[in-house]
Amino acid sequence: MAKVGIFYGSDTGHTEDAAILIQQLFGEDTADLFDVAKVKDVSVVNNYDLVILGTSTWYLGELQTDMDNFRSSLADIDVSGRTFALFGLGNQVDYSDYFVDGIGILYTFLKEKGAKLIGRWPAEGYDFASQLPLTDDDTSFVGLALDEDNQPELTPDRAAEWVEQIRQEAGIQ
């Protein structure tokens, strides 16, 4: 059976809550959950068929601190060909210029390292200005975008649909 590793960085608890929801949607027998602040050996990502990274965006478009440190550690291991999916949290109203830039940062980093990236998410239904988290055609985010400040009622359905999508893309039953 394919194994999924969900790695998240969270300051306020919203990203952790989203990671827990995603784990529940996969099932705890399929997905393991990791707070990146507590990961001692980043090579643990090599134990998973699908690695999901979750982050919020802070300040002026920066990664959450623990996820930024985790990303720096990932630079030291070979992730080429390994399958990754991304989810990000942000505030599209108050921080429109930086909405979910964190997943854009992770996407660029992983793409340059040769990772296989899945889980694009439609940009329809959001109102924001940032281009960093978008695919080249500007119609999709590079991963699941969640806004717990302005659209929390949409999170459960968005997460459920996204998990089914990445199950199919990764070939996970």
C-alpha cells in the first residue's frame, strides 16, 4: 500500500488543523503526520510515495519559519522524481499581494530539484493579486489554497476534493 507523509509548519494552528483534516481524509493507516519543527532527519521524506507539504504565508510573502528551515534541510537530499503535493494557507483579503505565496516558494524550490509535483488547484472562487502561487497559465494554484480567515466554510469541501484529486494523480487507492 502506498504511504503518504504530510509535513506542515504552523504558528497559529490553522495549517496544523488543515494537515490533520487531510490526514483524516486519507486515513491514518495511509498518511503519517509531521510537524516540521519536530523533524530531526529530513530524509524521512524518502519513506513516502507521496509527500505533502503544508505551509502558511507570513509577513510580505515569506514561508512559515519552521517550513523555511525544513526547506533548507531538503536542499541537502535528492528529491528528484519523488512525488510532492502542496497546500497553503493565507488571507486573500488583507494580504492579497502575498496570498499563499508559501506554496509558490516551495513549488519553485521543488521543481528546480526535479521533484514531480501534483495537486494543482483552480484559482476560481478566490480574489487575490499574487502571481507567485499560480501555474504558468494563471488559472490554477500550484497546490491547494485555503483561507481560514475569509472562507473557512469552504475548507472541508476543498480539502476533500483535493485529496481525491491527488489520490488519482498519485495512483493511491
